[in-house]
Amino acid sequence: MPIYKTIEQSKRVKSSRKPFDFNKGDSFPERPPSSDVWADALMNRNYKSMVISIVTKIMAAKYNPPIRPRTLLLDFCNVVKISYGHFGCKREVLETLKPMGESDVKFLRYIALFGNLLIESVDSDVLLIAMQFMQRHKMELNIYVRRIASKPLEESGAAVGKRKAGDGRKRPATEYEIINIKKLLLTVHSAIKQAVGGGFVLTSEQMTRYAVFLMLITGSDYSKKIAQIGPSFVWDHLHISIPMLSLCCMEQDDGFMVDEQACIDMLFVALYKEKFQKHVQDDSMDYASVYRDLQESKLNDRTKSSLPDQNSLVCLIRTVSWTMRYWELSNENPPIDTSGAHGFILTNGKIEFGVAGSEGA
């Protein structure tokens, strides 16, 4: 797992209702903790690693596929391939597949081995990772993601609140949905085309890249979310954000590069001016001016204090750019630089968001 993930892991542990104490070298308990503690126990990386290790050992020793021939791949510390034939099984370590610490990106390398793939995951990041893969491979393969079903668009907030409060109805069982990534990506492309109009020509690669970038600035495991601007606002204002983003992204052979200052003074200025129209002067064209207007406005102090400064936005751009490049790796670990080049700094032995010269953005 990339060391940058420790920011998100620390946040999850702090929010844990019942912190679970389990350190390296501790004896593994004979039975799992009670159900009300289980979720918190899995926040502990040492305990979670032990659980995964035990599960993979049991699968390797006990799994018996109902139909043969079949293949089982166990990808934990290394990749073990077990081929079940009609007259026994063969085990081998796939030396060409390097250890990768985070399961979110591991599925990418198995598409090349097996073709069309169904992934089961509750993590929404998988959708974005799969979208990037689908784009790089020109929509040639099919990827499906089975996940917990999204709430219907027509379900109102009042209906959700009533169900949570309890109205005598039995709580519905968890429902699942299967997402066709190719169709999802084409739908996103269609939305972008409708938003910017037919006269604004973008390649398929650009639309995918801009869509993922915009989704990531609203928050992920590796990036903060931009203050006061949520996913719905970004989606509803694609007609603003897509043209602005196109002016500050430069295509390169190995991907793309974001002009940080242009992104701040174009994309983020446009979003904040749209969000706070009554509080920003018409002639404020760069972020320094917009930020000053908002700090001198009648907005409440809490909103003002949440607004990002220049360093915070540089940090956000770098973490998002790093994340997108990391998600394109299928058989190697990402580059790590704790000087702030990727939007992360090391302070007193602790990873924090930040750029050079900042104390943690």
C-alpha cells in the first residue's frame, strides 16, 4: 500500500467507535471479535493483514471448485496460481506479477490474462480506475463492477430520512447492482458533449481524463475534497469546468500535465465565482482576488475559514494528478516523494497533505 494512504487510514482509525488494539507480534485471538467490534477491528492494519493471511491459506488448502478445469489466483504477498484439472491441481508462483499493496488496482493486470472481467467491490474508486483502463484500451474489453446499489435519483431526502427514523416498515435487504464500465464511460462522454455543445470538440481520451480529474477534486483516499463545492455542483456545472480544464491540461506521450497556476486561476476561479456569485467582484479574474473577495464578504466565518488558499489548491492538483497516474499502473508500485512534489510531505515522521514551503495544506 502506498505510504500516502496512511492519511486516510489514520482518519478512519480516529473515527472508529471502539478502537481495536492489536500490534505486530501479538497472539492472534482464537475467535473473531463480536459483531459490534468487527468493523473497527478491520481498521487495524495488523489485524486485517492477519485475517487476510488466514483466509488465503484456507482457500489455498480447502477450495474445491464445483466445475473443472478452473483456476484460482491468490494475490496477497505474492501471486499464487492454482490450476484445478480433472486429475489434480498444480500450484505455481507467478514471478512476473510483482507485489502490489492495494487491492483497488490489482484487477487491472488480470484483464490482460483473462479478458472480460467482473469485479466485486464496494469502493467507488474502482469505477474510476476501470474507466481509465477502458479508455487506455480503446473500449476493446468489457469490465463489470458488482457493487452496493446506488440510491435511485427519484428517492428524495425526506424519504431517506423517514426510512432511517423508522416508520414501521422492515428495513430492506442490501441490494446490489452490476455496472457496465463501457456504458458508464460512454454515458459520461455523452453528458460532457451535451454540457459543452457540439462546437467544442474533445477527444475521447480528454473527456475521460477531465471527468476523472473533476471527480477526484471532490475527494478520494489520496486527495482532500475542494471546500464548499461538492460532486453535484461539479456535475451540474460541466459546461463551466470542462472548458476551463481543457485550457490548463497539456497532452504528453505518457499522459498529461496540469499547469497548476492556470488550473487555479481558471478552473477554480470559475467554480468559486459561480458558487458565490453575490460575493465576488466581476473584475476579479485570478484566485488571489477571488479569495480576497470571499474573505472580505458577508459569508460566515466558518465558510471563510474552510476556503482553500493557493498552497491548498496546488496540493489538491498534485495529489489528484499523482492518483490518476498511480491508477494507470498494473504491475508496479507508484513513485513516492515526500518533499511535496506529489502533494504529500513528511512532517515529524508523519505523512500529511502539503507542498514545499507549507506546513500541511
